[in-house]
Amino acid sequence: MSSNCGNRHFLKEDLTIVSQSEIAPRIFEMVLSGKMVAYMNVGQFLHLRVPDPSKLLRRPISISEIDKEKGQATIVYRVEGGGTALLAKLQAGDSIDTMGPQGNGFDPSVLAAGQKALLIGGGIGVPPLVELAKQLHAKGVEVVSVIGFANKDAVILEEKLGLYGDVYVTTDDGSYGIKGYVSTVVDGFDWTADAVFSCGAPGMLKYVDQKFENHPNAYLSLESRMACGMGACYACVVPVKGDDKSKNKRVCEEGPVFEAGSIML
């Protein structure tokens, strides 16, 4: 997969919070502004410093939307512990120490107008698919999104994805949309996408990886705990398939997006 990052810029900037809101229980949407936005590409992530000196590690959070004209980017994250709980308390006008944009993201150039893309997301893995859907739709690609959640309360970004194509929503308990997993919908399709893009929990990614491992354009975006976020510490390594285990890949550097069938999940 060719990188859509071109000349990659690793910047450090205090981004300004434009707005923050809770869009589902424990899930927050934050809009940030700053010069860094000019260098962001779809599928990359930001490494945020928690405003507490006792929290040493930054938090990697995927970029959900990019508006280069306004110089604004949107992130969506879930409160998992003390660090993200502190992020959730920040308000418009506050600034946040940010490194990024980091990682190799999705590459919309693998598709041309008239082709069809399948986007598969689960839970907090759905946010980075929004900007991808927007960019694909803008170039005339037909976009179909299948997004899965635990229950009705956890559903996010259905309306935003719906601006760019058909959206199928699944819930584990059937409280909203289609009862089951994303596989329930995808396995029922009688068509094959020209490209498949996915992001979500390990179990979902394993399904996508196995189903599309021989597809010429199928990609997985991994979520991983990180330390440095710049490829130096090797804390986020994933093994590659094949005999040469020395070619392990780093989620923060070679990823977070990998070709289906190329890594061990």
C-alpha cells in the first residue's frame, strides 16, 4: 500500500480546543484548531499529552475529520481511565499539547470514481472512517459503511457516515439496527467491493483479515497502546506473517494501517 502521507511532518503544537461534547455515554467529540491541521491525512492519529504531570504517557487518538480550510480537526475518543477522563474535562479555549500527525493512514487513491468501497468499523474504531468516507465520496466513489456496537447507547457517527453513502448498523443485543455483528451484514452482501477499509476491536479485525486476506485492496487500522508514538521504543510492535519475524511492524510508524493478510492478529 502506498502511503498517502507524502512528506511526513512530525510536529509538536499546543492545539486550541474549539468545542467538546459528549456524543454517547463516555464518548467525547473534540474539535481542535492549529497549524498542524494542514499536514493531517485520513487515518492518521494525534498523540495528546494529558494535562497532569503525573500522567507521563501521551494518549494516541485517531483523527475523525479534517477541515483544512478552517484549520480544524475533529477527534472522537472514549473515556477509559484517569488520563482520558482529564481530557474530557477540557473546555473550548483550552489548549492541549499535541504531537502529530502520526502514522501511515488510509490511501483513498487506490480507488477511482465509479468504484465501490466497503468501510467496516466497530465501536471507537468508527471515527477514522468518517473522513475516509468524505474523501471517497468527494471523488465519486460509492461508499457503503457497516458499523457495529454493543448496544443502542453506544452507536455513534451514523448520521455523519450517512452523508456519504449507505450505512448499516449492527448491535450485539439487537437494541438498534440489525442484531448481530458486522459479519452478519457483510457476509450477506452479494457484491464485492473494489476496496475494503476497517478499524475496530481485535476480534472484528480478525474477521475482516480472514475474509479479505486475498483481496487486492483490503486494509486494517489497528489500535494499540503506545509509549513514544514515534517508532523509537517498539512498544506497539505487531508480528508480520511469514518466516522472517525480524520484520515486525510498529503500529505508530509503519501503521496504524496495514494490508489485510500481512500481519498476525
